[in-house]
Amino acid sequence: MDNSGDPSTRSWSTPVGAGIAGCVGGLILLGGAILVANDPAGSVLMGIAGVLLVGLGAYTLIVRPRLELSPGNPATLTVRSLTGRRSYTPDRVERIRLLSMRRVGRRVGQLEMDVLDDDAEPGGPDGGFSDDARLLVFSRWDLGTDLISVVDELRAAGFRVDDDR
């Protein structure tokens, strides 16, 4: 899902409606927990579920966009989390990998990235991957779109992508 204002920049994140629905559903559960106060166990369980759902909804609304690709020479990949934004150029991304696995009778995908922070040395001792690489994992929920289209755009921007399609 492209949520950017600049047409040359692509960004992906969980749809706004999903975040709002999570917050509203969590508030409904919290209200229900108050209404069933005469059932302590049910009230506690509904309260915990409500707090978790509000937290998930708020997270999806705060951490936007989750992944952003800015064109240029070199292209820049920006990842946003609760701790802030981090940007990576193709030389600081060791590997991007699209995984497809079977779960509960259907195929689900994950986008894995091995990235190097500013103080990390590229390449391991045997010429492989660095021991200082951080693993970032994104699902369709995180990016709000089909992972194959994201992988294709990252590859077109100059990032090295491994996929098992």
C-alpha cells in the first residue's frame, strides 16, 4: 500500500482502517470487562485482551510507514519502529529474502532482511554474512500489501534479493 506524498517514494504499512478497528475493538472489550465485573475471571481476561488490542491498534497507527523506499543513487530503504527510523543503502543490506511457508493449510510469506547498522562491519570472517547483522522480519500485516510486489520493487531499486519463488 503506497501511503507516501512523494510519488517517487514508495512506502508500505498496515492499513489505517486495521489500526482504527483494533483500537475500537479493544475499547469495546474494555467496556465489556467493566460490564461483567461480577465475573472476575471474565473481566480480567476481557480487560487483558482489550489492552492488548488497543496496544496493537495504536502501534499500527504510530509506526507509519513501516517500510519506505526512496529512489536515488544509491536508493535508500528506511525502516520505522517504536525506537525511531533507520535508513539503509544497498551496501548496508546484506540480504533480503522472501520466504514462503505452509501454516494451517495455507501458504504465508515473510520478508526477512539482514541489515548492518552504522557501526557494524560488512561480511563475516569467511566472506559470508556479518555476525553484527540485525534481522528484520515483515509480514503482509506489517506492509499492508503482497510481499512479492515489495520484493520486486526492492530488486528494481538495486537491493540484492533472494526468493524461493
